[in-house]
Amino acid sequence: MNGDEQLLRGRVYGHDHDDPDPGPRACQTYATLVGGPLDGLLLDITRWRQEEIDDGAALSTELGQFPGGRALYDPRPGEPRTPGPGVSCRFYYSGDTP
């Protein structure tokens, strides 16, 4: 794991890199991002509807194939999800888009 990967692991997507508390909040629900440029980050899905979770996410990043583009992450069909706060599911990297 390089320094950038170590910096990202366990942080919440969208929190500033210099946030004094970049980790998860106890009352929130998260998806773990697996693979790709945002590997190891947590995505806050607390207020997402089931359909939104099923659709996955296109997340803005400077770290992907297209700087300023989006990294695409999707859940795997049939993979179990845990209801309630904490890490509920995983979103897997499926590519980049400009």
C-alpha cells in the first residue's frame, strides 16, 4: 500500500483531506468502495433509497483515468447488506468516465 492509499483508507468520500475527523460517524450508514482510485474510502449512503443504492455511484475524483472525471462504483447483485448504521455494503469499481 503506497502513501496515497494509506491516506484514503477508512476516510469518508467527500470529507476534506485535512478534516480533523475524516472517519465515519456512528449514526451514519456507509458503503465501502472496493478497487479503483477511491479504494478503501467509505461512501455515506445514509439517506439513499434502495433504488439509489442498487444504481451505484459516479463519484468525482482527480485520481482516476480522467482527472476531474468520475469513478464508477456499483454493488454486486445478490450481495448481502446489513441494515442500520455502520458499513452496510460494498460498491465495486467498474471504470472511469470523463
